[in-house]
Amino acid sequence: MSPRKIQQKKAPATPGSPAPERPAPRRSRVKKTVAILSRKRSLYSTRRLVSAIRERGHRPLVLDTLRCCLLLAQGAPRMTYRGVEMKGVDVVVPRIGASITAYGLAVVNHFEMMGVPVLNPPSSIARSRDKLRALQFLSRSGLDIPRTVMAHDRSNVRRLVEEVGGLPVIIKLIKGTQGVGVMIAHTLPEVQTILDTFWDLGQEIVLQEFVAESEGRDVRALVVGSRVVGAMRRKAKKGEFRSNIHRGGEGQAIELPPAYMEAAVRAANIIGLEVAGVDMLEGHAGPRLMEINSSPGFEGLEGATGRDIAGEIIDHALAYAGSKSGGPQAFGE
């Protein structure tokens, strides 16, 4: 893989301050229809993307993923939405929730079959949703990850724990999200009980090394194309080891060192994502890749950094659509 230029915009002096005044985006000569796949129009990320599309003189179209009807017959695939034929979409920005991954992937794949550019392809979304599969790709490419074990053998839990560096140990559901299904176990009986419970429920889990030096903190970098467009350090609330904003964690804007920017962009490229939230632990030797998210929320990141993350995503979506259609790379000129 050839290296790509990586850069990060300068953060404002005061994290969390309002976004600085900027000139209004230039309007394109040709109005584009940008579809956002989202279950709820009222979600912060969806509202911000809609606003960014309108600011650029284009037409936003919010589609409830589960209301898309996929039609297959001899010849070209078709799609209807609430009974109306779906035509004229120029690019799709998928915001696929974990609870509808299977149908969401079918919808994204159908748009691709219809020749519509999709900002994150279905194969890459699926890869990111499977925590173990994503880590397999990242580790094979030489990125540093916490030691991880997946097994179904209940006969020697002690050995599994030793493989990830001993107690305490992190236990994760393969397809958990926003910190749901992530636990910490401090004793072997705890580990055995948690594993037995999830295995009996038919759930796939992994054991992962507890990186003590991270101290309940991690770094979230948001990658768009080949750039980190914003980053923050998330710190868990008191009594909690998970730093997710949805679990009460606090975010503070940071300037990422070059090694962290490079690792985040490489991770997104390896998984095949144009837009990705990359979570990293701050290890003694540098960044340790923990997780990658194909539909990252950015309310906390915009609040912490004051940056127009939604605008960055839409600008890239328009350029991406142009590159796929053979049209101009930059709209608005």
C-alpha cells in the first residue's frame, strides 16, 4: 500500500469553544442529491450532515434504512422507498446502526449495484462490525493491538488469561457497540462465569489485554479520506473503566502526534473505510489500535474541538462521488 499524505487541521486555542467564523462554502453549479441512511432524522449526526449538505447548495435526502425496499429481477436492480422508485441519488452516506447491520448492509450493497457511490462500502462496514475480524486485519498489517484471544474451549481458562498478559482482563462481545458488552474481570472465577454465561447464550466473545498505562483513557481520531479531521482524548467517569462518551466519559480536544495520525489513517485504509472513528490506547511504546467504527458519532468531537466535522464528511462525499463518476474532484469550482 503506497503511503498517503496525512494532515490534521489546527485545533482552536480553547477546546469546546464555538467553531470559528468561516466563509460560506461555495455552491456547486450542479445540485447533487446526497442520501443519508439513518433510522432517525433527529439524531445529532444526521441533523448536522443535513445542514452541511444544504450549506453547500445540495439536496439532502434522509432515508430510513428499514423502509428501503430492494427489488431484484432480470436486468438492473431497483429500489423503492415508501413505494416510490428511488432515482437520481448521487452519493450515499451510510449511518448503519449495529442493531440493523444485516439489512443495512443489504441496502448499501444494493445502492452499489445500482451504480451509486457509497462512502463506506458494505464489505468494509461488515469488517469493522466484527471486532475480531478487524483486529485480524490490523495486526496482520503490522499495527500494534492489545493481545487478544478468541476461544470456545472452557477447559483451561487460566491459559487463555495468561495469553493476554494475566489479570485483570477485558472481555468483549464481538459485535458490541458504544461500550455495551465490554466487561472487566479481576479474578479467574469472574472470567469463567462471564465466559460460560455468554457462551451458553450463543454469543461470541474475545478476551483482551488490560493496558494498565491507559488508566481509563483512550484516543478517538476521526478519519475522513486520508486525513485525521479531529481527535480527542476520552476519559472514563469515576468508577468506570470504559471511556465511551455514551457511558459518561469526557472528551478533550488534543493535537495527535504524527505516529497516532499515521496509525489512525492506516487503520481506516486497511479496513477500507472512507469515514472512520479509530479508537487507540496510549501505550508506553505508542498507539495501540483498539477498535474502528464505520458510523462514528461526532457530537462529542465537534463539541470538544469546535470543528465542522459534518462539513468535512460531506465535502469528501461530494469529491468521492465525482471521482467515481469521472467528474470533477472538487465541487464548487
